[in-house]
Amino acid sequence: MVEEFEEILGCLLGRRRPYLFSGFYPSLARISKIVQISAQELDHRKQVKNGVVGIPRKCLEAKARILAGKGEWAPLIDILALLIFGGVLFPNVDGLVDLAAIDAFLADHNDKESPVVAMLADLYDTFDRRCEKSSTRIVCCTPTLYVWLVSHLFSQEVRHACSLESHRSCTENGGANWDQLLANKEGASINWFPRWKEGRTGVLISCGGFPNVPLMGTRGCISYNLVLAIRQLGYPMRGASLEEEIAPVISRGFNKTNMETLQKVRKAWEVVRKKDKKTQGQ
């Protein structure tokens, strides 16, 4: 869920707008201003791999070394941040910082939009794609997933306010046999209710006209349905869930056929609804 992902990343959404893809990738002229490479050279250097358009990582790394040699720290920091967006936060094709990752970086850099929602969307998209290919391993997002998993599975000495603190205090994770550990886990031994949630009010449960939480990442849209886990968060469930509440929203890619879904998701985030134990929130 968005709230726990914010805590793991140490990047609270707060009053920041979430980054939601506009439907148009940034121009080379706009990228040029950030990376200090001419639009003409970027056009010459850009590559297409598996249908993904982007700037080679080596090109940006070479420019970063040049800037470091000149002591031009401000543009150097921007390029390093862009490399993190392209290689760590929104990885797609090896050796390539794709235009989608660059667009997310520019939204954060120029407009102060939060990348948390997009990152969570890409994580769910990765799960969904890997479930279709049962023999494929998940190789991205593993540090975040590890923190999340350990924080819920292992007993802790004290009750902490956030996932990272809970992870650090785990007392049983050293040298664990993961196969045996997971096989022996029972519902009663799992920390269903996150420690960071104690004392806080309201969790995001739906947006706009959607009965669930629609997420938009760099590869498309996907939803999660908090109503399925609302009891685990300490909130009462009032009756059985409606079919439309648990129906998934999945829209892959950004093409003409998906534009209507993209517009609906963007519009939905203008009205977010939260739920707590006493009221539905707003």
C-alpha cells in the first residue's frame, strides 16, 4: 500500500502531487538542459532496445566524469540523480536510461512531484508479469521487498514507528533458512498490522470514481484493492466486498487504446478517499 511504501522509501507523499505520466515523453531539448549535452548529440546517442527509447547510461556517466573534473557540482548532482532514477528506481533495459524514467525524474526535479506512486505501480506490474511467467524470478525492487518482508515476518524487540526501524530491530533474521522459515509461518505469527501505522489516522482506500486505488507507473496502470486487507490493518469490515471493489485495473503500455484509462486515473487522483476506524475520511 502507498503508506507503507512511503515509509520504506523514506519519501512521504504528504501534500506533494504524485507523478502521473502525462502521455508525452520529454523532448530532447528539455533533457539537454539537465544533462548539459546538446539536443543534437542526444539525438545521435539515443538508442532503442526492445522497443524502449532512452539514453545510454555510459553516455551520462561520461558526462558526469567531465563535470566532476571541472568541479561543476550542480549539474553533476542532477546527472547522478537521473542515473539513480534510471538504474535503481525505474530500471527497465540494461544500460539504458529510458525516456519514462527521465520523465519521472524531471517531474520530481522541476515540479516536485512524488515518484512513490509510480514506483509502487511498477512493482505491482513486475509481480503481475512474473506471475504470468511462473518460472521467472523477480530481480528488481529486491531491497525494498526484503525490508517489507522481514518487517512482517520476524519478531521484534520493540514496536517501531516505521518499516526501516522495524527491519533493523529484527532479532531472528541472521542466518535464517528462508525455505524452512516461510514454510513454517502461520497467520498468527505474522505482523499483519504494521508498527508504523499505530497512532495514525486514515489510509488511502480509493480515488475518484475508482472503488480501489489506481496506480500509474512508467509502464502502464494497475490497481490494488485495500478492501481485501482492511481487517488486517485494524479496521472493521462491514459486509462482503462488492465485485467491482476487488476487480483489478490493468492497462499496460501508453498507446492510443489506453489513453482513456490514463486520463481516468489522472483525474481520479484529484479526489482521494481515506478510511479510519470511525469515519470514511475524505
